[in-house]
Amino acid sequence: MSEPGTAAVPSREHGLALLSDMLRIRRLEERCAELYGQGKIRGFLHLYIGEEAVATGAMRALRPEDAIVATYREHGHALLRGVPAAALMAEMFGKATGCSRGRGGSMHLFDAGRRFYGGNAIVAGGLPLAVGLALADRLRDERRVTACFFGDGALAEGEFHESLNLAALWRLPVLFLCENNLYAMGTAIERHQAQLDLTLKARGYATAAESVDGMDVLAVEAAARRAAEYVRAGEGPFLLEAKTYRFRAHSAYDPELYRPKEEVERWKQRDPIPALEATLRAAGLLADEDVAGIEREAAREVEEAVAFAEASPWEPVEDLLRDVYATPEGRGGGAP
Amino acid sequence: MRTTYREAVRMALREALARDPRVFLMGEDVGRYGGTYAVSRGLLEEFGPERVRDTPLSESTFVGAGIGAAMAGMRPIVEVMTVNFSLLCLDQIVNNAALLRHMSGGQVAVPLVIRMATGAGRQVAAQHSHSLEGWYAHIPGIKVVAPATIEDARGMLAAALADPDPVLVFEHAALYGLEGELAEDAGPVDIARAAVRRPGRDVSLVAYGGTLGKALAAAEALAREGVEAEVLDLRVLRPLDVEAILASVRRTRRAVVVDEGWRTGSLSAEVSARIMEGAFYDLDAPVARVCSAEVPIPYPRHLEEAALPQPEAIAAAARRLVGHG
């Protein structure tokens, strides 16, 4: 794991941007939790609260032409990729103006124009897709990175092992980003993994790897930049593990019987948002009014998103069968 | 020209690779080995290892990679050695390929072709012999085709590649050696309609893939007895050409559905139900089915033959319907 404090203190502008990104995710999701309680958002709602430093740091290493494959805990990734908060919120409401036309909900946020390919809710199911996106780039000589986020639960799936092997075998430009929050839903990592050192797993597939403190956004960003540069240079895939922690329940249905409250409290002491604030303040880069300004902007963004979602129309039931095939019921298929 | 089903598939692959730089072929042993069924022999030498890619035995990941590459605008042809092994990539086919367009609200297309061998008849026992295409035909979001003739083996691939949605092509393993005539200028065919392979007036034999030849053999036998059977080749298992099925049944008023899948919960059950829903009052007899026996395909030849739909059983079912039984 990278040594703490190895990342240089950022510029004031950059520090504020990182803080703003993390707070935007936090405030959006806190509002989502309330809306869930009010029945506005239904189904599963997997909150990223506590893990914001990972997406925030990692997204900084990616360019607009890069592709992203995320999991069902992807609100923050989508937001930072530039999917408008209004389109995200409308999607969670199930409205026709949502970023997936309301068909996906919280777990299936898509924005093909921004090369944001979900929103994938089968654990590890997105890894092969990332390998394929990278393969397409390779076949077309495009120097782009495909970033694939997944949790520690995916480490136990065959697709993780197959995908690392294939990406390394073909030297494909995939940045595998493991958001290790120590639990596969409710099963602690030491109860589902025989080998806890992820870099060793990567070595088994001849893949470069690094582990980073996922509660330190500066460290994540620095590591992600190194990793993305490696991948972009055509060196093959890279596995970056960010050790992090989920402060909230797995989903809204989780009574959290599997972990002690003290453990959660201990990790909350390492909340990445106050941690960055402290770093910036210590360097004299942050004033109270900066935080107030960021909070004001984040609150405005969230409330505008909620208002948009509330005001948005439902898709007419007559459209039920659309977007199953390119044509109604898959008709067509004439000889080309 | 005289050719085989295998050669016809190879011609189609070669043409696709030559015509469109977005097309590539990927799967287990498709390159140096030449394909398990020798379908892709010579293509590696012709098109090189970037476009004819041997994969590790990682069905889920190479099929998923095909999906990802298709999402990015390529036109991959992924070969899964047999449908039996496709269960290792069922997640990618059913949870990704079939759903991405819908889950993304129409933003993500998956123009992918997956070819796989299916079916029994070669004494390769239970884990290499099953016909599971009916399962795939259950899934909205994918198309399922089954070329039963040399012409379709030659022509369906181009239509599948031109389709904006994922298409699964089931090639019956016993057909690869099938010999026949193919027009020199044979080209793409549709993947939309069923085809009447033999017209008749007394009973419709509805078949597809590996059972088409058996249905035609049954029709020959029936003709010698004065029973004129119409043989309908489904060709496309999803979406079904229901109109063609109903039109045939309205002509003959009787139907035998032949399916190498097991009877329970099968494609034959679906065809039978569609006939009941759409042509019940045109029927002179209940729909009959000839399917595989409800047993894993056994190894010994006599038991394998007994487990599969055979021309004699198809003809017998038809005779019962026309009152000659």
C-alpha cells in the first residue's frame, strides 16, 4: 500500500474541486436516502457514503474519451462523469427523463455519450464488458483506457479471474479498480477470501497492481494517475485496490447484523471529507466560506435535481415494449 | 456448386471478415486448431491473429468481451464450442447482451453474433449433446436462429451481423458434414421468416435445425402412403414467424411439432400453444409433438437414437393425426 501522506498537497483550486466532488456525492446520496424513506425512490438503493474518495480520486485520472464500467453502487461515479444530477435523480424516480429513460433505476445508470456503461448489478458481470471495450480500442488503435470498478465481492467470482487473465494475456488497456469496502454484502473479506493481498492475486495473472488508502482522496488520485498512465501507455492492464469502507447499510433492506457498530464508528473517524478538509486547512488553502460555498452549490444541485425529477413525466404504459430490440418485437431481419 | 454445410459457414465467415473491418472472430480453438468442427480452418492464416482470436477456456469472459466490443461499435462473431458450454456464459448472454439496450433506455446496442453448435447424434454423451436453444428463445432482447440448410448456413451470418441486436446462431453439429448444392451466387438470406421446405395438404411437420432433415424423411415416407405432409422450417426461433406457422396449419388442419429439445417447457410447447391460440378452430386434430425423450442423452448408439426424434416417430405421429395410424 502507498505510504500515507505521499501525495503532495494539492493546489487550492484542485483541493477545492476534490472537496466539492466528494460533497456533491455525499449530499446527493443523503437526499436519496430521505427520498427512499418517502417512497419516491424504490427498489434497491446502494449508497456510496464513506467511499467517495475512491471515485473522486479515480475519475480525475480519466479523460473524456475513456470508458467507464461501474457497479450498482455507482451514483457518485455517474455524477462525477458528468451525468447531470437531474438525469440521475429522475432515473432513480423511474421517470422518462432519467439517464436510462427510467428503465434502469438506481442500479442501472447509463450515459453512452459520456462512455459511462452502467450501472451493472451482477457482481463481476461488468469485468468482461470492460475487457471487450478495451479490446475494441486495441483493434482500432485507439489509445484509451477502460476503467472498471468493482467491489471485493467480485474477487470470488470466476469472471474476475478470467478477465484479469484475458486482459493481461492480450495486454488490453483496462484499469481494474477494486473498491474494497471489506464486505461482500454482509460477508467480511476474511470470510470470503483465502488470500487478502490483492496485489498477489494480480501477480498471479502477470498484472501490475497497487493498493492504496481509499479514504485518502489525494492518495487515490495519485495512484489512479500512475495506473491510468501505465495502462494508456499500452503496458497492459493494472489492478488498483482502494481500501475503503461503507458507512451506511449495504442497501435499504440491510439490518447490519454482521458488523459491530464500533467498527463502523471507527471507520467514520476516517471519513474522507473531513480528512481532506483538515489537510487543506492545515496548508492554509481552505477557509470557512469556501466550505459554505461548496455546500451551498451542492445543496442547490440536489434540490434542482429533485424538483426536476418530481416535475418529470412518467413514461406512457403504451411504450412498455420499447427498447427491447432496435425494432418492435425484433421484427425486421431482412437479408442485408 | 457442390459443397457442405461446414464449408458454407466458412464461406460466410470469410466474406464477413473480408467485407467489414469491424468484424472479428473469437473463441476457443477457432484459430490454430481451425475450429472444433473445422469450420474456421484457414481463416487465421488469411486474416491474422488480431481478427481470428484464440481465447482461453473462459466462456463468460470472452462472450462478455464480445458484448463489450459490440457496445463499442465492433461486429464480433463469438464462437462458443457447444451450447452445453454456453451455460458457463449464460450470465453474460442473459444478464448483459439481452438486457443492455433496455436497461440503458435504448442507448446501448449490442450488435453481437454468437455461434454455437447444438444437438446430439454423434455418441458424445450427455454433456456434449443437448439442445438448449429453446431456453434462449425464451429471452426477450436476443434473436435466435437455426440454419438447417446449406443455403442458410451460407446466408444467415450476414443478416445476423447486420442486425442491431444480439443474434445467437445454432448450428446442429450433425449437419456440418451435410453435402448439397449451393448456387455460385448464393448470398445473404433473411433472418425473419420460416420457410416451407416441402408443400403438402394433409399435415404440417414443423421442424428446425437438426430435425428438418428428419421431418423431410418422414414426409417422404408419408408420401409413399398417400399422405402429403407440408414441412415448415422455423429458421428463426425468436422472434417466431407465427404467421407462417398458422398459415401452414390452416392449409393442412393438422400439425406435428418436432423438437430435439425435451418436451417439457420446450420450444415445441411454445409452437403448439401459438397454434392453439391462433388456429384452434382450423384444427381437425390436437397438435402432436415429437421431442427428445426426457433423459440426458445416453452414450450407446441404440439408446441415443431411441432418445431423439426420428423420422419413423414423426411419420407415426402424422399418421395418427390423419387417421391412418
